Amino acid sequence: MDFFHRYPEDIALAADFGVQVFRLCVEWARVQPEPGSWDFQFYDDVLARVRAAGTRPMITLDHWVYPAWTGCWGNAGMHPGGWPTPSRSCGGMPVT
């Protein structure tokens, strides 16, 4: 799986199979790689290709991918198994 690099081919294959709705998720980590910095270029191109292929996009906004700068994953506030400690929060939502 490498949608990031192969999405033109994936979208074309889906259209060739007769797919009418193409589901994709918008990853927060990809559109806001650092605080105050937004980049929608990748998704703008994906959506343009989906529409050009004659399919309709269906977008999932939250797919459990948080940017590293939020402090949610892989930091000192994590339990060894990867879940946040009760004192941490992810994406502004407290973790209990």
C-alpha cells in the first residue's frame, strides 16, 4: 500500500472497475505538518483526479492520525504500550 505515491494509478483502477464513490481520509498530520502551517496541495490534486475520473469523493475527516507536534503519540507522556497517560490529551480531547 502506497497511496501517497500511487494515487493516480489507484484512482484510475477504481474508475476502470466502475467504482462510483472513492473514499479517502484527510490526515491531519499531512495537512498541518507543524503548528500554523497548512498544506492542502496533495488533497487538492487527489480530489481533482477523483472528479476527473468520473467518480465522487467521500471524505473521512478524522482517521486517528495526529501530527507529532501535538504531543499525542511517541512522547514521555505515553504508557509503554502507546496509550496516553490520563494527564495527557490528544487533539484537544482529554484522555481518561
